Amino acid sequence: MKIKRISVFEMVRTFPQSYSLSRGRTWTSAENTFVAIETDAAIVGWGEIGTLGANYLPAFAKGVRAAIDELAPHLIGENPLQIDRINYLMDHVLFGHPYGKSAIDVACWDILGKATGMPLCDLLGGRFEGGLNLMADPGAGPIEEMLASVASFREQGYRRLSVKLGGDVAEDVSRMRAIMEHALPREEYYFDCNRGWTRDQALRVMRQIRDLDVYIEQPCASYEDCLAVRCRTDHPMILDEIVDSPEMVMRIIADNAADLINIKISRVGGLTKARRARDMCVTAGLPMTIQDVGGSGIVQAAIFHLAQSTPKEFRHSVYDPLTWSDALTDAPIRVQGGGAVVEVSDRPGLGQEPLPGSRGNPVAVYGGRD
């Protein structure tokens, strides 16, 4: 089997309400890039990456398209089933920029699943028992709005919630206490500052919330500052934005730098490298949340398949991007029955196909045209 053509599509997704993170970063929309890889065996694989502006991560929509423009000509004629070779070739052609490689990698996995008639979770390690405990993100805003958002997700069955903080010590402590005053038994809260605190601010917050049973997520921008804060608090620490490669996961494990890590598929470069990172964590006994930045049903499928192929005791929670986005696919997985626990599809590959006309015309095409 050979890659015959690679097509790239763009889409702007508008949020139902503005989405804010620490340090005043606010967005009302985000750009997604979709990749369709066509083969000479008439199999088409799909991949997707969502980005959140240009000041959340060193990953942005124009960078994705520029990276694909560098990579795609070198992949025409390659066998998409040889996924490790594809990744090696992409890393040889373009140094760094893992986010730009992610959609291509996911599309190759989709092709592999369709060619073998197997769902990706079987190919990524095997389907482990138990449903996926979904995590919701209430976003950031005035405390009253956040409490209402948490209550809404609670009614849908969500028991794991990632609450965004703003970077101001007094305001963040007040927000955390207000949320926890309304918390119910068996709910778990991740308080995420998205790199918004300096080291001294983080330590001040830790002292003021010693009585709260919560996770603290990515308090500072640098690995060194997060590690210093972790060494001086007994709150479980989650690392997120700095988890950008399997190599970083190795470092985190060696330094005992986290109690839980977030693996975002596009941030580490696709399913291939996310699987490597996942396997390291399983070997080290380090639980994970399986995530991505955001997107449609294609991103949802990739997240869910990686999560379903992870042993249950290590998949602490799973992010559902469709809480902030339309599916645009034929078989999205929806929360049903008042409980935010789902199982991944058993359809081949990703198990989701784009709805006709949902992507518009391609903005770039590489390889032969029919």
C-alpha cells in the first residue's frame, strides 16, 4: 500500500462562550486542521489537530499548515502501514514541531485500522475493561458562572472537573474555596493555572489551601519551578503543558516530578509517540489523563481509543473535546444515561468518518490528482 495523495482542510470552530486561561488569555474561536491521506488501495485515513490561538502552546494553526507543507511531499509513495517508519521519516525531514506531525500520524493509524478491520484500541495495545471516566472543563469566569457550569456538568454525570485559575493569588484561592464548598463526595477537582503562577505565588497558594483535597495542575511555566513547588507541597501535582514528548515523560519519571500527567496526543506528535509515553507511565506506575487540545469527532476518537487501550488503573480521566465543539462526524460518542462514562467504538480505525461537506474544499493537496 502507498500514499497517493494528502489533502489539508481548515476549519474555524466558534466556542459557545468565550474560553479563558490565566494571564488574561481569552479566545472566542479556534482553528482546526484536518488531514486526509488517500492510498492506492482506496482507503482514506483522517487526522486532526486543534490549536488554541498562538499564545497557549508553541503550536498554532499556521505552524501546522507550514509543517505539513514541508512533510507531505516526502510522504507520497510511502507505505502508511509502516507507522514507525513514517514517524522516523517525518522527524528526519523536519526537526521538532511535533504538533505539525500529529494529524498525519493519526491518519496513518486510521488507515491501519481500516486495512485490518480492527478498531485502533486493539492495535494500540488491546481493549481494557471498564468505561472511560470523562473529565469536563468548566472554563474560567466569575465564580457564580463557574459554579453554575460545574453544576451543569454534575447533572450530566461528570465527576472529574478541571477548573481554570487566573494567576492572581487572592482571587484564585477564593475561587478554589468557593468551588470546593459545593463539591460532592466522589468528585475530583483539578485546579489548573496553565503556567500562570510564578514560583512564589504558587507556594503562597499552597499554604492557603492545605486543608483542601485537590490536585494542582501545571502551576508554573518551567519544569524546574513546578518541581520546586512539588517538593514543598503535599498536594498531588499534575504536569500538562511541559509534557511535550516521550523524552520529557522519561525525565518526569526519573525525577519523580508528578503524581499524574496529562498526555495530549497532538502535543507529543501523534498516537505513535503518545503510545510510547503512555507505556512508560504504565511501566512506572504513573496515572494519566488522556487528552488533546480540542477538536471534532476525529480528535475525540483518537483520545478515546488511546484511553481504552490503557489499563484501567492508570487512565485517571479522559477529556471529551465535544463539550466545546461540534462532532462533524458520523458516529460521535455521547454521554448517555446521566453518567459521564463511555466506551470506545468497535468500528475499524478511528470509527468515525467526516460528514459529507463538513470540511469544505481543501486548502492544499499533495500528490497526484484523479
